[in-house]
Amino acid sequence: MSTILIANWKNKTLSVNDPNVSLLRLFQNHRLDWMHACGGKGRCTTCKVIVLEGMENFSQVTPAENRYRAMGALQSNERLSCQVRVLGDVTVEVPEEYKLPHITYS
């Protein structure tokens, strides 16, 4: 079983029981509000995470992510939570521009 640590959300830790589920779906399964304007279809970047540790523990970069990287909208240390699967322990954070106003972040 893998874990996800969200560093700037009071070090919230989540367990990954199914590596076939997207990171966004894992957030939803743990009842976390995470921005996703396009409904998790890879058509925007609002669900992105900044990867602090464990980039190698994510699934391969998808065509949607490559498209946003080519446009400069997704940096090399960022992934789209709707596109990526967690295969090992990772540490991420919520980008400042996508923090939700009703959540207290650390």
C-alpha cells in the first residue's frame, strides 16, 4: 500500500489501495475537495499537483499532460491529478492559485 502526503494541507496523509485509480479520484474517495474545473477529463490544469517527492512513483506522463507542458501550463515538477496514477509513496502540494477558499491550508 502506498501513501500520499499533501505537505501544505496540514501534512494530510492518504492511503492508496488501488493503483488503477487516478489521484483525483483518490482525493474524492477520501472526501477531499480538490479543484477540477473540467470534471477530471484532462482539458484544463486546475487539478494539478506540485510533486515534492516521489515523481518516479507516478504513472507515465499522458498526452494531455504533454500538451500542457508544451504550452508552458504544466511544469516538469507538476502532474494533473486526473491523469496520473500513484504507484508508490509521493509527497505533493496544492498550487497556490488553486487553493479553495473554504479550506485551511498550512
